[in-house]
Amino acid sequence: MENLKAEHLGSGREAAHWPKPSLPEYAFIGRSNVGKSSLINMLVGIHRLARVSNTPGRTRNVEHFRVEALKGKGQAWMLADLPGYGFAKTSKAERALWQGMIRTYLRERENLQCVFLLVDVRHDPQQNDLDMIQWLGDEQIPFVVLFHQERQTEAALHRQQYRTLQEDLEEDLGDVATPDHYFCGERQGTR
């Protein structure tokens, strides 16, 4: 987006290494290699702001970015790119460390406004996606599910994946409200 400027603020595994929580903050989470970093780059219009890799597990810390509107009153906010859950070529100990870091961040980050949970629309929601939805709900952390898609993915697949998510949530989690959801692609976002 031409009306935004963004910068990488830093990377850290604990609150002492994260930026001061002085601006509204929005976090992106999902399975390893679902496209969190690519989506952040697309949203701010800077191709290489967040590091993108084809190898799962490259984001190993909470990565913070400051974004500011160039027009208007200069509103600013922060984005956080969280390590993925699920498959990554790392040890179980490292993945457990990431899980603890992510949960600490999500529970304790006082300026966190919303978590955007990315789910790959090409696949049925995985158990770890459902577990994260359950955990965010249990912790009463505001979140939205984003079905991340390739440009050529058909609308019928979107609807089917949403129905599958609803069914999986009802089966696994009982009588829960299905979270808000949106479909997003490389250059678009639709509800």
C-alpha cells in the first residue's frame, strides 16, 4: 500500500526484547509455512519487510514491525509475526520453547488488539489449527481466522473449507461459536 510506511523493530523471544507496548498491536499466527510473513509483506506493500522462506520454521522469534499511515494524522500500529506451529525442521525442545514463547506473548501482551490465525484454504483445518482456536477462545484472546489462499483458488473451495472448519469445531470443541473468518489472497481480502 502506497499510503503506509513500515519498519522492522526487532526480534525477541521474551518480553524484555520486545518493543514497548505503546501502540495497538496485531499478531499473525498459523502453521509453519502457511504464509504469515508473505501476508504481512502484502498488507504493508513492502516485498521484503518480513523474512519469507520456503523452509518451515524460519521465523523463530516474535518479529515486530511498526506501520504508519502517511496520510492523515500519522496513525501508527505494530504487527507481530509469530513462529509457526506444526511441522518445522527443529527439535522437539525448540518447538516447545516456541510454544511457551507464543503463549506468553499472547497472554501477556497488553496492547494486543487481535490475533489473525492463518489457515491454508487448500487443506482441511489441521488438529493444531483447531487446538489453537480452542486455546485462543479459552484464553479469551480476540482472534479472526484468515483462510489464506493462492490467487487461483475457487470460491467453492472457500465455502467448503469454511463448512469443514465449522464441522470440525462442532465435533472437537462442542457447542462453540464459529469465529469470524475471512479469505485472503496475494492481493485481495474478502469475507
